[in-house]
Amino acid sequence: MEEDINVTPTQSFQSQSRQIEGVAVVGEAVRRVPPERAEILIEVSVTSATVAEALRDHAAKLQQLAAAVGPIGIQSSDLQTVSMNVYNLYSPGLPGLPSLSSYGAMQQIGAAGLNPFGGGAAGSQPGAYSTPAEVQFGSYQLRCLIRVVVRDLGRVGEVVQSAIRAGAIPVGPLSFRASDELVARRAALEAAGADAKVKAETLARSVGKNVGDAITVTEDLLVSNGAYGGLRSTMPAVFGSGAVPAVIGELEYYARVSASFRLQ
């Protein structure tokens, strides 16, 4: 004979509570290190009639850039190519490149008949089709993204201005780096994990328990500094305006560790 066993919600909840008894905590830590170099992303672009000319003009522009930033401490190894792309495009109005405006115009019907190109040459035969001899279907634009590494933080502004004068365009955020970021990140995470363990042990003792094994551990790390704000205040035309202090601050590695521990 089968016997039905009913489990009430209260009994089920109590059973789960007995199986998983733990404490959840959040550990935090901050490690501060001075920045030792800055990285700037710039774009160099050229537009030429052929791919070969675009590559040649790009090489010449890179030489101009290197000559402009070299006297202020930027070595050739500090100019690092991130990406380079060549695009085929049609650019009306560029010097030396004819336009295709005659193709885009409405067809004209004259006394001599229909001219599908709208602009037959003077003296052409009535009704004859004429193709503009100067039609150019495309040009080539080369865009190169370059990372500039500045090792003298006091000259970041000079480097940016020199690059702009050489025809480059600053793109993306300005970032500051430590010499060994891995050590700083690891130190912050270890300190945050230790802080979480201490908090868990404190809470466990308050209820007469001991801390057991960790059940779950998650981490989050944020790196921030006041260097970008300081540079923005001294060069608002380049990096945007804002009420920020003109002092380059330390890099702050803020780590946050969320952990759950069993109670014994």
C-alpha cells in the first residue's frame, strides 16, 4: 500500500536552509601606483588616385609625423600601428579627380533627340551617344590607426599638438599605464579577497559559527585616475572642456570581491 507524503512549503524551506547555511560578504581594496607612461590613439589618413599612390603618400605622412614628435622624445618604437585599411571610394570635388555629375543629372531632350548622358560634346551628331572622356570611377583612401606611447608624462600635451600639426587626428580615450599592471591588479584582488574572508569570519563568530569552504567567488576590477581630467583642463580644445583639477593623479586599482562561505 502506497502512502502519500506531503511536504509543506515551510518544511521545504527549512530543509534547504539546513543544507545551505552560509554567509555572503563583499571585500574591497584599493591599490594606488603612479602612472609611468601615456598612450594616445591617432588616425592618419590619405586619399590618392591609386592604391600604390595611397601607400606612398601614407609612408611620407608617417615620416612627417615621426619628424614632428621625434624632438620631444618619441622614438620610432613608440609609434605602433594598430590597424591599416584601404577603402575604394568616389570623392567628387577632389583636386585632380573629375566628377560624375553628368551621370546623376536628368536626361535632357533637345532638338537633336535624347542624350542619355545629358552633356554631349559640341558638334556631335544628332542622336549620337557620348561618354565623357574624363570620367573617374574611384579613388582610394588609406586610414591608419596608430598608438603613440609617451614616456615623459610632462610632455603629453606637446606630443598631441605636434601630431595634430603633422596632420593626425586624436581618436579614442587617452590612457595612462603603470610599468607592471599585472602586479597592481593582482595585489588589489588579493587584498579584496582577504578583506572578504575577514568579514565572513567576523560575521560567523557573531552567530557562534566558523567559516568553512567558499561556495562562490566573483570579482570586479576598475582602474581610474585623474590624469585624463588634468590634461583635459589644460587642453580643452583637444580633449573637451570640464571643471577638473590640473593635477595628474595616481592610478587607482579598485577591486571588489563578492564571496559566499559555508558556516560550520
